Amino acid sequence: MQGKMQGLAMKKIGEIGWVEKDIPSIGPQDALVKSIAIAPCTSDVHTVWEGAVGERHDLILGHEAVGEVVEVGNLVKTLKPGDRVIVPAITPDWGSDAAQRGFSSQSGTPLGGWKFSNDKDGSFGEYFTVNEADFNLAILPENISPADGVMLTDMWSTGFMGAENGRIPLGGTVAVLGIGAVGLSAILGAKLQGAGRIFAVGTRPVSVKVAKEYGATNIISYKDGSTSEQIIEATGGEGVDTVIVAGGGPDILVDAVNSARAGSVISNINYFGQGETLPIPRVGWGFGMADKDIHTGLCPGGRTRMERLADLVTYGRGDPSKLITHKFEGIEHIEEALLLMKDKPRDLIKPIVIIDD
């Protein structure tokens, strides 16, 4: 397919703008996808306004999308033009050494599965390409709207990974630090993993409401004093079995380690966009010997992951629409939606832009 397209791009660190580019070509295993629905992410904010991954020039942003297949390579077997698809934020190279070792999101290089708006144009354009389409695109079920489907691509996948990596024991206690869209998803993930008591740390009323609906049993406000001290007191001096770090600056790790009991897991799903080092409290970490494991990870991608998340919606295990607070119609509103993520008004959880439904 030939022609021109528009997209919202990172012009340089601290600056975004619209660009015109050629509609991209595809390889034999790839697909060309037309954007139907997209959502901006706090990661886009870190990338543009904090320069978290370095300079990018005229790189089209966006990595959360549902789209329509326009064209497929001659080796693609499971997809055809016209298919409506869930596009995971992470699209690994499934033949890579990292994927074969069980770390598909790190394929090629650390974070190598993160291609959209990192090393190739993303979904904030009219069209974009998906590598290894048979393995990186999932058909959007008819019962799931494009808007809800977008919430699976990163927010649910990342949040649920936080719970999965947290090794939550049946009936275990969990603290989720940060209740934006990813943290809220982690709360639901913790509930589905069998957690008993779930502490949600945050203050925005709109997020607190969803946190309770997703399974939080206790709300902790950092405005009431030290987060870790409140959690330690509420657990009778023990701390929690799992801490999921889903937001905040570098010092959030101090709260995380101090809130965790001996023999626990701190599961980080936070994107630290600034700073050269991250702090770990020496005493809280038991001088390095308290059996407090820190587990990191990048959002799982791929077709099977998206299909399973879609099944959770289909069979009533969770409602992704609860994360959507602002909805726009038309590609011209992508910039407005992205700036909402940057400014984070108190009534915001997640904005969505419907481009072509």
C-alpha cells in the first residue's frame, strides 16, 4: 500500500508535533494495521518530557492500540485484511535467544520487545506495522469493544504481570503502591491470583472507587503519614507478602522494601524515567539478608497473552472499561489525550481516542 499518512510524533525531548510520512511497507511475516482505537500512556510522557530512553526525532508515539489489518506479508497464515485485532504494546521477536529462555519481552536487547515508539513508529499514526504478525496480533472478540480492547494491551497485561511476578500466596497480603491504570490492574490481578487483604496506596477519588471495585480491601493515603508505617501498623508489625510498585519516583522503592515482611517479593512494574540510581533502604532490606526479593519485568506481549486477557473479559472476570475516564472521537484528539496523561487532572485514570470504529 502506497501513500502518505499523518501521525503525532516526538520531535525531540520535550516536544511533540504532527508529521507526515510514507505509509510503511511490510516484510513477509508482518502486517500493516490501521488504527481504530488508541490510548496514550504515562510511558509516552516519560519518553517525551523526561527523555527517559534518549533522543528520538520525528518518531511517531503510541504503543496501545486496537486496529484493522490492511495488508499482510506472504508468509502470514492466521490473519487477513479486514480482521480487527488487539495489538499488544510489546511485540517480541519470538525466535530470539531471550524468548527461548522465557524472557520474550527482552528479545534482542534489554526491553527489545518494546518496539512501538521506541525504535519504530507507533500507533499514534493512521497506519503502523507489526512484526511477526501471526504471533503478535490477536483477533478482537466481537463481545469486546475496541476501547476495552486497548486496555488489555498494556494496562491489564502490565498490572497482571505485577501480581504474577509477586508470587502471591493464597490468601496472602498485598500492597499496591500507585493506583493509576496499571496499579488498578495490579489490584485486579492480585485478586485473581488469590490475595486476601489488598492495600491500595493512593488518594484520587476516581481511582479509589475503582480500586475498591477491583478488589482493594484497604485504602492507604500517603497524606496521612509514612506509607510503610501505616502498612506495618495495619499488619500487626509484620508487613505484607507482596508489594507491587506501580508508580512514583525513585523513593517509592524505600516504601516498598520497608512495607514488605521478611520472606516477601517486591514486584516492580513502574517505569523509572529519571535518575542514575535507585535507593534500597539498608535496614529495611535486612542489611541485604531479609529474603526480600525484588522482581522486575516488562509488560508481556504476544498473541496468546492477549487472547487470555480477552477471555477474562469474555467470562466476566473483570471489566476493563472501569479504567476509561475520558473518551475522544477523531485522530486530531490524540495530542489532547496525551497532554491529559502529562497533566493528570484528578478526574483522570485513562483517556482513549476512537479513530475509526
